[in-house]
Amino acid sequence: MQKINVVAHSYGGTEFIHAYMGSKYLQDHMRLNKVVFLGVPVEESLSDQLKYRYHLVNKSTDKNFHQLFLEMKNWQLNYPVEIYNLMGSEEGSKTTDGAVPHIQSEMLKSLIKAHPSIEYHQKVYPKTTHYQLHHRTKILNNIANILWGRN
């Protein structure tokens, strides 16, 4: 296996990133290509009313996030990776998909800041719940286009 694409929803993505960053073996034997996260929380202590700012790393009290932050900082990444952070906004809200507040997903930007070879993309789908992130045809077509360049 030369390189892999990963598509993960919610805590599946959280578990993947913790497993991958916590394992030198996986990092050495599984080269990432494109990673698509759908409503994936990486930091769970910050208020859902906060807007993303890098300095919020220092305000976090989430021990798992701080461990992940250090692991990613020490990651010896020497190849390009594309990360797509796709989120929903339930109707009437600009800060959550109904299950995962945007700030919990947006903190991913803080984790990858140390790696210029990571190309980061973020998109919020309006009027889209956490569940709908993996059920809406438009989003599934977008994922197919991201992975294989087609609709």
C-alpha cells in the first residue's frame, strides 16, 4: 500500500487521528494522501460560542487535544497531504451541526499549522445536520470529487 485516502465521520475521525498520530508504525507504513473529515471533533473543552483563533490552543483544557497537538508537532511529515474538514450548520445556527460545534472541528487548523506540506480545506454546509453530512447527495458527490476528481 503506497498511500491511502481516509473518509471519517464524527468520533470515527477522532479515533483515526489519535490512532495514527499515536503510532509511529502506522505513520511509517501508512502514507496519507487525502483525508476527509465530516463533523470530526478534535478539541472538546472550548465554548461553542467562540470563533476559531490559533491562540485558543492555550485555552484548551482537553488533555487528548494537547496530546494530539504534541504528537502532530513531532510528526515527521515529508510528503504532501490534503485534509478536508467538512462541517454542517443546522438550520438557525452558525456554530454547530447539532452535535459537534464548529470550534471543535476548526481546532484541526491548530494541529496542522506546523506542517506546510498539508493543504487544508474547510467547508461548512448550511442547513445540514451532523447526520446529514454523510447522507446528502451533494456532499457525497463532493467527497467523490475530492477523492477521484469526478462527481
